Amino acid sequence: MKLKAKLFALIPILFFSVSGGPYGLEEIVTSVGPINTLLLILIIPIVWTIPECMVVAELSSNYPVQGGYYKWVQMSMGKFWGFMEGWWSILYTLIDLSLYPILFTTYLKFFFPDLNFWQLYIIQLTVIWSSAFINILGIRIVGYALSFCTVFVLISFLLFVIFGMKFISFDFSPIFMSSKGFAETNLLFGISLAFWNFIGWDNASTVLHEVDNPNHNYRIAMFITIPIIVMFYFFPLLVGLSINTDWQNWQFGQFSTIAKNINLPLLANILSIGGMITCLGLFNSLLLSSTRIFSTMSEDRLLPSVFSKIHSKYQTPYMAIIIAAILYSLLVLVDFQNLIIYDVFLYLMAISLEAIALIILRKKTHADSSHFRIPFGNLGMYIVMIMLFACIAVVIIGNLTCFMSPVKGTCMGLFMLLSGVPVYLFFLNRSNANENNN
């Protein structure tokens, strides 16, 4: 019998699907300055996170199916668009998941700077295969592991805030005036980076059949996790920015550096360990959700059947997990840093299909009134959609403007969007051929 995840096991899964703590916010500070960074952390949850979560909450409450967003799009728009939704999610998780073992060893080098290439690679493989083993054991074990990771990261930054408050003057006027000296042209860049730290609320929807009471617990877990993420972005940043005012030179690992500079070496080490734990948590959470897409698409005969093989004891798609681990063992050797832009782009296109799916499903079916619906009927839904698509447009324009030439970005984006079409046609023809032979 499959052991299902309860509400409080789902919260850390969502926490690491989206965030993992304030690690990685440093580059936003150097781009747009402290006051703009803090404002983005408060504004983005209102204009993006809540609308996205509203869409996901209604879909997960009324259609709690394994495969989540892939199935929602398939149910509303047909097999082709369902496949494209799944394909785009596979592409962006390939990029995402290949980065976290590398970032794990980047934090490890704070302690062991002389590690060579092969030593780092063995450690990366350890991260990948230990995570695969945990995932094979099932969602509850993943939830327990991520609960530990969440508690460690949150306590680390709670200590940073508590001890750091002794070193600030509580005169925040320099922060309020800090937009001076930061180029306005960097604003779209900073928005894109900040935005990246608030996406992913639909990721865990792929495991809805492995969640206890999914049409209730998933949305409750989302709305509990939102304020946790916002608070643990805002207050550690506020304290850190008040202590270290050389904002234009903030860099990766800045929280550990600040703790070391205020003579708290133990806390500095804890924060560095927290960085490694965050990478481990992010990898586990996304491995959980992404492999369910592999297995669900395989069940629909749109990927090889090996991906849908289920472990007899743990009822997990163990072959999808093993094959994914093999794939990531190779991909960590590839530099994906410059592909982050496409990661965001593909995610935005996928969430656009989910939003359209909600509109169609509202018209096609009569949802159970006892389940969650975006408030104020169709008017409320369309207001949410306008906010969602406005944010998507701003971020895509920002990415094209700030990261690369529009021509190159458009061509590469179109290539990645359309790359799934021949794959879909191949598996569709093979599936049809098998049916005809039978």
C-alpha cells in the first residue's frame, strides 16, 4: 500500500520546489540595489505568487490527478498540448536539476577549497544517487528528509536575523536611498532574477495521487508556504543589507561572509552548510516531481514504457528515477549556467498553458462547489489571468532585453518550444502502429 504524504510533509516539498531559502538573492542586490530588492520581494508575491497559486489551487482541488499540470492541460486541450506541457517541463527540469549538485560542491569548497575535478564529481554523484535512493523509498520519506532540510535552513537564518540585529543601527534611511548608483537598465534584469525565486508552485502537483486528501491539502500547503518564503527572504536580507552596505559588491555566499565579518564563525559555517542542504533539498524535491511526469507520460505511451515501471514494494516509478539519475550524472559535466534564461522561459510558457487550461475546464465542466474556486466567479478568474500574463510578458521582455539579443533569444526560444513536436509525432505514430498490430 502506498504511503501518502500528509499536509506537513507537503509543506517542505513545496518550500524546496520554489525556494530553499534566501541563497542566491545576492545578485539581485548587486543589480538593482537594496531598496528595490526588498520591494520586489514584497511585490512579486502579490502580483505573481498569489495569482499563480490561485490557478494551481483551483486545478489541484477540482482535478487531483497524478501528473498534475500535464494532465490538466491534456484534459482541457488534448493530447498534443498535454505532451508539450510535459515536454517543456522536462526540458526546464533537466537544466534545473543539473545545477544543484554543482552548487552543492560550490558551497563545499568554502570548507575544502583544494578539491580537484574528480573529487568534486564523485561528491556530485553522491548527491544524485543518494537522492535517487530516497526518492525510490517514496514521497513520505522524501517529505521527512525535506522537513529536516527546511528546519535546518530556517533555523540558520533565524539565528542570522537574531544575532545580526545586534549589529544594525535600525536607521534604514541609507537603504531607502540606495537606488542611487544602480543603473535603471538593470531593473528588468533584477525583476527576472527575483521572479525566478518565486516560481514552481505547480511542480509538486505531479504527485497528487501520493498526497493524502490532495484536493484540500495541496492548496493549504501552498498558502502556508507563501508567507514562510517571503519572511525568510525579507528579514535575513534586511539584516544583511544593514550590516554590509557595500551593496554593489555583494556576491555568492554573502550571508556566510557577513556572519564571519561580525565575528560569528560558527554561524558562518552553519550558513555554508545550509547552502549545501538547500541544494540537496531542491534536487530531491524536483527529482520527485519531474520523475512523475516521465512515468505519467510513459503510461500515455508518449515516452518509452520503461519509465512507467513501478516498484513492487514502494509503489514509486523507480526506473524513471534511476534513468533520471544516470542522465544527471552526465549532465553535471555540462555548463548550463547560460541556459537559466531558457529555464525561466519554458516554465512561463508551461504555466501559460495551465492558465488557459483552467479557463477551458471551467467552461467544459461543472466543478464541485465544495472544492476551491478562485473567488468572485469568472470576473475574479480573469483578473487573476490578467495579472499572471502581465507578469509573464514583463519577465520575457526583460530576459530578451537584458540577457541576450532579441533575435538570438527568439530563435533559441522557438527551437526549444518546438523541439517536442517531432518527439510527439514519433511516439504518436509508434502508439498507433502498436494499436493497429493488436
